[in-house]
Amino acid sequence: MRAERVLERIRAIPPGFVRTYGDLSPGAPRFTGTVLSAADDPELPWHRVVRADGTLAKGDRQRRLLEAEGVPFTGARVDMRAARLPD
């Protein structure tokens, strides 16, 4: 199932790294957002999913969680060169 594949990819993001919506659902990044909005698993590391430009969809709460894992920021954006998990 397509949604399960997205959830598996999210669960596979290790602490200290991020992936983009498009990384998780190539060609359909909004599908990742739809999957995340319907997910009710409190263990899902949703905070590790960011926009392609490094901005955060969930603001301060997401930033606090990422900073606690050591994700680097440049201003208000995740430093994607340092934190984006390669394919």
C-alpha cells in the first residue's frame, strides 16, 4: 500500500537527519502530508519531515524536536546540506 511505504520511509529516518516530503513520495510530495495528517502513531518521527527548502511545516514545536536531535539550522531553516538523509 502506498501510504504504508511512506510511513516506512518516515520511520527509517534516523535521529539527527531529515527527509523532504518529495523524498518520501517522489512526484507527489503532498501525498506525504496527507499520510502524516492521518497518522495517529505517537512513535512516528513526523518532525523529521521538512519542506525541500528546509522550512518547517509545524514551526517551533518541530524545531525544538529537531534541535534536541542535533539537526543543524541556518536561521529558520534546516541546513539541508548537513541534515538531509541521502537516498
